Amino acid sequence: MARKLRMEAGLRDAGRTRAELHETNKSAAWKLQLAAGLRRRTTVTNRWLGVHLHLGARDEVSRNLSAWSRQQH
């Protein structure tokens, strides 16, 4: 439950909607930023992120998050 509440809060903070999760690419920067924040603050798995943020399979989530994280540093 806390995961979904944080997800909803993250969407609001980003000025995005749940519908946009379906409409945008799996590797959209704002989605990966939201995923990284959820991962830092909760115990979400890559599978959960893939399903709820529409980021693809867990391996794809891992790969995209790693690439996004490297770009941030």
C-alpha cells in the first residue's frame, strides 16, 4: 500500500498521470526518475516497478535504471 501511495505522490510531484504511464516509452526519463525514487524509499522490486510503472520486464527495468543512474552522475 505504501508503495502505491508513494507512486501516486511521485506522479503528482512530476505533474504526470497514471494514464501517462501507459502512453509513454518504457525508458522515459521521468518514469525512471520515479522508479529510482521509489526504489530508494521503499522495498519495491524490479518486477513491481515493471508492472506498475509500465517499464517492461524486470531485466529491462534493471538495465534502464542502471543506465539512467549513470547519466545522472
